[in-house]
Amino acid sequence: MNLVGIAWELDRLRWVPSGVLADVVARDGLCMWAFSDVPPWGDEELTDRELAARMCAGCPVRDECLELELRTAGADTVGVWGALSADDRRELYPHWLRRGERAERGPCS
Ligand code: SF4
């Protein structure tokens, strides 16, 4: 996994307010509407990395979701967001921090 490359890709969202990211993810995030009942992998034992690969495949707002989670949860992240497991996001976080300024950091209001 190219963490530096992922952090670099998120730069395009640098100045997008967190509230806008939250609205976009809530509106267009695949997991927000596609799996209202039991998801197709409901009976399988999956690692978070496997779950991220399945749940987030084809989601049109993966970058927005990942950027928002890095801003709001930082290294304290839990679960699957932005097509990455929590372990992968924790590894990504210092690379993302090094990319510099953001429109906002911390919990979105
Ligand atoms: S990237 Fe994954 S966790 Fe985020 S909104 Fe899309 S499906 Fe949901």
C-alpha cells in the first residue's frame, strides 16, 4: 500500500470544509444506503481489511470519507472508513499530517 501516494491524493480535498465532506459522504457513501439489511457477506468472518475491500468497493466518495475520518478521528480511528481498516489509517495518518494545512482539523461542527 502506497501511503505517501494516498496522502498526496487527498490534497485535492485540502480546502473543502469538513461539513461539506460529511454531507457528501452521508448522501453518496455506498454504505449509507446500499446495505440497509444484511450485507452479502453477513455470515462470513472478515478482517477489517477484507471488509473495507468489499464494503467500499465502488463507493464514489472514498477519498472524501477518508479525508473526513483523518480530520475528525486522527490516530484514534476505529472501524472501516474510507476503504481502509483502522490499522491502515493509523499508518497513513502521519503521512497525511505531513501534507500540511487543511480547511479544518478536529471534530467537525
Ligand atoms: S468509503 Fe466505505 S465507509 Fe466510506 S462512505 Fe464509502 S462505503 Fe462507506
